[in-house]
Amino acid sequence: MKLFRNESGFALPLALLVMATTSAILVTAITTTSSSGRTANLGKAAVSAEALAEAGINNAMAVLANPSNYAFNPQLLPSRTTTYNEGTVTWSGTLDQQTGYWTITSVGSVHNPTNTGFVTRRLTATSEVVPTLSQPLNTLAWNYIYSRRTGNTCDMTVGQTVQIASPLYVNGNLCLQNQAKVVKGPLVVGGSLTQTNNNSVGTGSTPVNSVVVGGACSKGGTTQNPCQGTPAVNIFATTFTRTMPSIPAPNVELDAWYLVANPGPYYPCTTSSGTPPVFDNDQGSLPGSTVHRNNSLNSGVPFNLTPTSSYTCRTAGGELSWNAATKVLTIAGTVFIDGSAEIQNGSINSYSGFGTIYLSGTLLVKNSSMCAVKTANGSTCTASGWISNSAMLVFVVNGNGGMGGAAQQVGAANGVEFVSAYLQGAVYATSAIDISTTSQVDGPLDGSTVLLGQSTASSWPVFTIVPAGMPGNPVAYAEPQRPSYSG
């Protein structure tokens, strides 16, 4: 009989082997599961940090795009931290003032789920700031020679042999004296129209196209109240009404443009040559203060816009430059000089560009022309070929000669004077505008009153697009472009 070998000694080692194998498998599974969990949590934290970094870029762009902010202000994006439920983001920006590009940096940070540290993601983006140089015309006042003054017997007086053939809007009372006549309309008078001598508005054979007189009118011993515009008062019009059109004077934002004019007091030339204008001498530093809009340059001399030597002043937001050889003034954007200026080089000058020059003092244009377009022989200005939507120079003048100093280059009550001069552009003055004998302005005028020293048949193209700094338009400065990510 064959005896079987006793195998009872194998049971325990076999059991131990099975247990060891099972334990190894279990440990591997647990380790793998734990590792996968940590990797998943870490990946989730990375995604959150990335999203926070993008949020920081968006926060910066929202600041730049805020209409109440000036996107060329290099102080707009200091380092700041924003807290969200997932974590925090620290974001900031640096402006290259010569090129107008912002470099925005944003770092998103969330707690590291695998230890006590943080998971961070860093993004960098650039955004170009484009200056707002033009806007659609926002007020019909710029279709007229516009006199704002009211409350006087004669708020605007026209005398001598002046013949008005340009659109005229007088808020108050208009007085025609000597042999002054209105030969072409439209004519709008909010108050009374008084004629004291050999005056008329149109004639029986050539009536003015449109006349509005809100109050009385008189001619010699005849008075109509309300005015009816009959031959008895020498008013002849194809259309006559007493209903004033609602055309308020344009609002001028002196403080706003003082702070952001570029070039200007707080944004000096980044590229320059020759002797460009001094924009201010007591403005301090950014963020700036309107208390310094005080005609601080008045103790000097008016800045000569057209000197014998060339100058250049450029910034990312605009330009004011002069080429003495070609007699061309280049303008782009809104410029602010806390003082007075003059054009008095005895030449037929021209300008290129689209912009507005603000002056705290006065403006004198004498024995000189500043044309949008010259005649073929260069002897004078011509409205033929002038496209105002692409070539427009606007002056906004806040002072008067009564301020003394450099401002007294003009009469005490005047803000702007043209003496044997020619301008194609637009002029706004808080005081009077004086167009003296042999002078002409092709373009709208807006003054407390407008003194016409000679006949005016100014013509200018219809304005649909105007410089952004033109009074009457909503203040719009600059627009940041979509960010471009680099990391």
C-alpha cells in the first residue's frame, strides 16, 4: 500500500502568500486612487488659478474702458488684490506713454489641496489705447455764427456797411446800425430786432430764406410786438416765424479737458524737437487738479503757434507740430495751453489734421491766414475741396484782454481777435469774438457776442464729424483695444 505524503505544513505559508498578495494589490489600489485624487484636485486648483488670472485681466480692462477714466493715465492700474470664493488675484498694469500700450500682469492664486502652499497661474496681456479724435456733431449751434449774450439793449450789434450772408443765431437782442444788412439766412433772434438807420433783412425781390424773431422788431418809428416781419419794418423772408428753435449754446468742458488734454499740462510731449509750447508751469503731478487751471502762463508772452523755427510735440494721444519751411501746423487730438497764443507770422499758413486747442488766455490772429485748404497758387484760403470731416481746427478760448499780462494782446472785453486775418475752422470764446475789417472766418463762431467789422459771407462744409474736444460733445477720451495674451 502506497502512503501519501503529509501536506499539512503548506497551509500556513500558502495562506500568508495569499494575504500578502491581496494586501499588495489593495495597497496599490489605494495608493493609485489617492494619487489620482491628488492629481485631480491639483488640476482643479490649477484651472481655478487660471480662471482667477483671467479675471484679473478682465478687471484691468474694465478700469481702462470705464468712460470716467482716462486710459492714458499711467496711474490707473496700480497693484491690487481681489478676493473671490476660489482664491485671490493680484493684477496691475504699466503704460508705455510713448506708444500707448498697456502691459497688464495678473496672478491667480488658490490653496494647494495637497499641502499648505498655493497653486498660482500668471497671465500677461497687452492692450493698445487709441485716442478718440472725432465724434458725430452733437449740437446744431455749430451751424451758425452764435451770440450767447442776453439781458442788454443790444446783445449783438452790427454796424458800418456790414452785410451778413452767413447763418446767424442771436440768443438776445440784435441791433443793426448805420447801413448794416442781413442779406442771407437763416437769421434767428431770440429777443428783439432793432434797425436804426438804412438797414434791412432781405429785400422784396431777394427775401432771406428763413427768419425767426422771438420778440419785437422796430424800424424807424414803426414797432411790431410781436414781430410779424412785414415791409414796414424792412424784414423780408420766405419763411417767418416767432417760434424759436431749441438750439442751446454748446457746453464747454474746460476742467475735464485741462486734466486730460494730450499733449497738455499733465501729458507733455514724449517726442519733441525745437521749442514746442509750454502747456503749464504750476500743474503739479498726476492725478492733477483743476485748481491749477489758472492761466498760469499769463506773466509770459503768448505762445507763437507759427514761429520762424519748426517744432514738434507728439504723444500717444495727440500732436501739435509746426513746419516753418512748409508753413503747415499739424494738429491731432485735444491740446490745452494754460495761457494765450497767437498766429502772427504774416504768411498764408495751413493746417493738417483734426483737433482742438484750448487756451486759458486769449487768441490773436493778425496779418496771417490759417487755411484748411489753400488756393492753387497759395495766395489765400478756399472752401473748395475742404472736407471738414478730416481737416478741422477748433479754438476754445476762456480768457479776455481785461486779464492783463499776455492776455491783453486783445481788447479788454474780447477773447479772440482777427485783424487782417483769415481762418478756416471753428472758434468758441467765453468772451467776445472780434472779426475786424479785412478779416474772415470760414466756419462757425460762438462767443458771448460776435463783433463783425466787415461783411461776412463765410461758407463752410456741413459738419457731421467734429473733433472730440469741440464744445457741445460728450467728453470721450480714449478707448482700449481687446487684450492680446502673451503668457
